[in-house]
Amino acid sequence: MNIELRPEIEAISEEIIENRRHLHKYPELGLQEHETAKFISEKLNELGLEVSTGIGQTGVVALLKGGDGPCIGLRADMDALPIQETGDVAYKSVNDGVMHACGHDGHMVMLLGAAKVLSEKRDRIKGTVKFIFQPAEEGLGGARYMIEDGVLENPKVDEVYGIHLWNYQPFGTVGVQPGPVLAAADEFIITVKGKGGHGAAPHGTVDAVVVASYLVTTLQTIVSRNTNPLESTALTVGMIEGGYNYNIIADEVVLKGTARAYTEENRKMIHNRLHEICDGIGATYGARIEVNYSDGYPPTVNTEAESKKVFLATEKVVGKGVQPPYLTMGGEDMSYYLQKVPGCFFFVGSAPADREPMSVPHHCSHFDIEERALLVGSSIWVQLVEDVLT
């Protein structure tokens, strides 16, 4: 493993790790990141940056203005998850039922570390760096609130970048590639309305449980028979609610689930086929089926030129450790920025070196990271800005 950390980042490594442990200990949920925002804004003000708070409700934005040149945005998310932490670490969450279980504490401090180093190089920077600390990534779409509040304007952001710590990759690797890297994440609620009756006399009824059962299996054909086998989609019915007792035929069953796709074309195909299948099965069994389909985050799609810039900057830090990312069907609201501005979202390997591979996944109650990955991420930020703006 050949890792060349930026010496300026190594010099503040203890501070970066200390900051991460502080934020991990005091997590806050989406749009409630008041103390987190205060901590971040105080750190940024100490660097003499132009700091704005309350962007996207609880977000923080800082400007590092150099000479004439483009403006690049560097984004980190701030929010935690509603999980009770079970890990045995000195910096365990003290906020009951709230935990940084996805690495956002690390995202913030990697960007803070980079801001500290870059603020000392402003006379060499030909352009502007906009440090974007965004609330509410976990399901609430905080990126949209930031965009509505003008985060991509004044000055106009020409390129935007984001890092995700990634426990699905070992320390020393960084996943970078153009094109889709995370999926669209949509939700649906299907309500099957039949006609109830006695379990001993099913004739004359429309059994909502039977209809729902056919729906669960038939919906899987959208992935297996309507999707190109070389493309990735997923459809999961994660919840079924219905019925009253063992001898009563249910008159209503509710199904809840999610649909994932890497392209807008497949996303629309799933939406249309789900409605067609519900209409067909409803007609077949004499049930009324209602569908409430909600579009979630769009696919996260990197642009070619900006991915190349990240690849070259990353190569200077981890050498041959730069590789295609370990892909999942997860969703990310970084996608909203990338719909507006060219950019790249990439993945810094952070799996704890002393644990079995895949034993500390994101969103688990014992989540933790290999903290040396923070120094890799900060080093890449500094290298990228220097490559693009000096």
C-alpha cells in the first residue's frame, strides 16, 4: 500500500481526528443540526473565510476567494441517523437514539481539514472554493433546500465534488468512475381493497391477502423480465400490513416498498410497469388497487471530465489504490447538485482494518471507520483544489 498523504494534512491529523470524535459524540438529525452548524461555522470563521449560516435551514457555506478563475464546490453532509449506538468507543453518542452511522461526521472534518490547509494557500488559488456543509441528506433531501437558497450561485459554482467514506472498501482504496455511481431511490405504497368475509366461506369475497401475495411475486418480474440484464435495478416490498384474525378474510392490505435504478429510463420503466401490474391484477381478481408512488433521490451521475480530475488527484495520494467503486443501489441527494452542475461523487475506503470485511456496514448500530481514511480524504480535497485552481 503506497499512500502519500499531504504533509499539511498530516500536520493537523490529530485535530482532524479529534474533531471527528467530537461530532460523533454529539450527533443531530436532519434539519436539527444546530450545534453541529455552530461548531462548523466557528471553525470556518477562525480561518478568516466568508461564512454564511442558515442555508437550507441549518447548512453552512464558506467562501475561500483567490484570484480570477472558476468556482468549485466541495460538499459534505452533516446529519446523523435515528439509531441507538451500541459500539464500545470512548466517543460514543451521548444523544439518545441518534448516531452518526453513515460517516457524515467524517465527511465534515475532512472538509474542515482541507479548508484549514487551503486557507493558508489563498494567494496561490486562481478562483474560488465554496465549502458546502449540507444538512439532511438522510431522506429529507437537504441538497434541494441548499439549492433553493442559492448555494450554487453568488458566485456560480462551475464544478461540484463530494466524498463518501465507504466501509465497503478497504482503507487505502478510493472508488472513482464516471457515469452513475448511486441509484434513484423511490418509494411506493400500494393499497389493495377487496371484500372481506368468513374464512370458512370465501366465495363471494375478494381476498386482499391473496391479491397482495400475487402482487409481491409479480412485481419482481419488473427486475427479472423488464430490465436489461446488463443494467441494475431493484424492487423490494419491505412491509405488508393487513388482516384481522386467522378466520377472517381481509378486505384491505397495504404494501410498502422501494424501487432503485441507475438510469432515469429504468426509473420511469419501473414506475410505469408497477402501475400496469397493479391495474392488471386488480382487474383479474376484482380488487381495487391504489398506488401512491413517490419519486425520491434521482440517480447520482458523475461527469467524465470531472471524474478524470478526481482520478488524477486521487492517484497522487493513493497511487494504485484508485479503482472503480464498490457499487450499491443506495441513493444520495448529491444527485441534485450533479443535475445542475458537472462534478464527481467518489468513495474513500474506510473499513476498519481490525475488523472482518463487511462486518461494519453503513447504518448499523456499531458503525465506525478507519480514522486514517480521514487523512486520505482531506489530502484528496487539497490536491484536487490545487490541480484545478493553481
